[in-house]
Amino acid sequence: PPLDEILNLHDFEAIAKQVMTDKAWAYYSSAADDEITNRENHAAYHRIWFRPKILIDVTEVDWSTTILGHKSSMPIYITATALGKLGHPDGELTLTRAAAKNGVIQMIPTLASCSFDEIVSAAEPGQVQFLQLYVNKDRAITQRIVQHAEEQGIKGLFITVDAPQLGRREKDMRMKFTDEDPSEVKQAGTGSVDRSQGAARAISSFIDPGLKWADLDWFKSITKMPLILKGVQRWEDALKAYDLGLAGVVLSNHGGRQLDFARSGIEVLVEVVSKFKEIRGITFPNEKFQLFVDGGVRRATDVLKAVALGATAVGIGRPFLYAFSAYGTEGADKALKILNDEFEMNMRLLGAPTIKDVTPDMVDISNISSH
Ligand code: FNR
């Protein structure tokens, strides 16, 4: 169907399923084991309800915000997802271009199918990009990647901490990852691969399962980029990250692709915010230590719930993969335009002229919270 018939982010998924190769669909859509967490990620948002305010002047509404000190037109970013060329020949570049057009930030994956330099070069002057990092067993390789990223102007390093081993994504494992695949990873230092267990496992054998808290001091010593842990799932770990002086955490279960029965990011957010307040008297959103959430976000209303609860911004993954797989850059652009329209309307209906007005009292979390 033509793009103007696409009304929401779910529509991209339905179309992508029909037009993508079986292998690409399996890799993008799959999640771990019985995919319970993947389903829960989206479902968790359905347990949160709004408490909108009336009779507020919402003639002008502004949903722009600041992420790690950088302007963003919306409180979202495009999160890192590997192997963009499985879905479209231009791969991650479609996201770079769409991000530029819409004033949002792209997180570049370690396992991009375009090279890091290609993705950075495709950015407009001043366009902000982050890097997602898988830590190599060979730390010299990791050091080169990190320092090169900093030199190239990357504004934040998101270290993935929920994947010491890749989850069993059985849809993906049923597909063989063959040698002729055009989406071969271009990133340096990914090492030799076992291709018998699907795309995800084929590309991930270099990741160091020995990565530990003590290594974070080393990261601080090799870069001045803000460090953020991606994949935090309990308040105790968020607090450790805070105490280490990191810039923030992403409360995430990797889109349900790692530990099945991990909780949704939005529920962990409620826990983290409550414990930080109780133990340290810290409130969110907070400039010094920022909370991000990802997983299952498909509507501006989902984003606004996370923002109300204290998140600085929310990461969105699969909807952009489906959008560019079906329609290339225009698809990704359209996905962002849809979100933008949804923000405008929902800010008005909530009675929130700016993002600062989206406060905890705007949501009812009695169905999810025991904190
Ligand atoms: C991911 N994700 C991911 N995360 C990461 O840190 N490194 C990576 O290489 C990838 N690769 C990847 C590939 C694909 C196909 C998907 C769907 C996801 C996880 C991603 O950053 C994010 O946590 C989730 O995608 C968020 O959930 P939604 O928005 O996809 O539901």
C-alpha cells in the first residue's frame, strides 16, 4: 500500500511481514524462548492510564526535549538494532537520513551492516549520533572502536550489558545465516562466526561474557563520552551505575530478545524512580543521571507514560526496522512523522503544554505498582 495509507507504527509491522524475506523477518521480529517478555513489553503500557488536566491553554504545545544535553524534537531516539541491510540495501543509512530530517538522535549499533564511518559520514553537520557498544574479548579492539567514535564526534556511549550470551531466538535459529548474505557485518573486530544457529548467534561470538563492574573504570579512563549502561533491569544496578558517576542507564530487556521473563522497562522505571527517591532523595527527570526506557513502545502515549514517570527519553527499535524494510528512508521518515502528530494531539489532550508538564500525577499506575 502507498505510504499515506499507513496510519500508525503497527501498520508497518503488518506490511513488513508480507514484503520482507523470511530470514529478515525472523531476525527482526524474533525474541527469546517463548517470547513472553517481548509480548509483555508492549502489554505493560496497557496497564497505565492517564489523568489528564482540563482547561489548560494548549494552543501552543512543545514536545521537544534535551537528551544528554542535546536537543531532540521528541522524547524518543532510534535505538541500536543490528543488521540493517537484511531489511533494505541502504540499511542503517535510512535511519541516519530520517533522523536528520526529523531532528532526532540515532544510536549506531556495533553490529551495523553499513560501516561505522559510512553511517557517521551520512549525517548532516551537527546531527547528533550515539554509539551502542558490544565489548570485545580483545579490549584493544574495543578501545580502538571507542576512541575512533569519540574522534568522529559521537555524543554518548551505550554499553550493552544484558547480552553476555545471545538469547535463543528460535525463529531466527531456524534460518541459516549463509555466507552470501549481503548484510554481512562491516564493523571491525567481530571475529570468526558459527553460522549454524541463525543470524544473531552467528555475529555475536566476539562479545565478552567476562565484562564486569570493575571494567567501567577502564572505560572512564579511555573516553570522555558520557557512559550509559543499556540493559539494566533492577534498581540496585541502576544505583551502582549512579554511584560510579555514569551518565545514565537504559532500562531495557533488549526487546525481549535476551532473558525471557525479564520485566518490562516501564515497570523497572517505576521501581528505580521510587528507590532513588527513598534511598537518596533523587528525583527524575535528572540532568546528571538520565533514565531511558526501551521495548514495546509503539505510540506517543507509551512515550508520554514513560516521560511522566521520570524517563528522559524512550528508545524505539523494531518499528523503524519494519518501516525502512518496506519503504526505505521514506518509511522511517513517515514513522517519525506519525509519532510527531501523535505527540501534538496527545499533549493537547493531556493538558500538557511542554514536556516539563508531563508529571507523575498525569498517570495512574495502580495496576502495575507495588512501590
Ligand atoms: C536489537 N537490539 C539490540 N541492542 C543492542 O544493544 N545491540 C544490538 O546489536 C541490538 N540488535 C537488535 C536487533 C534487532 C533486530 C532488534 C529488534 C533489537 C535491542 C534494541 O536496541 C532495543 O533494546 C529493542 O529493540 C527495543 O524494543 P522494540 O522497540 O524493538 O520493541
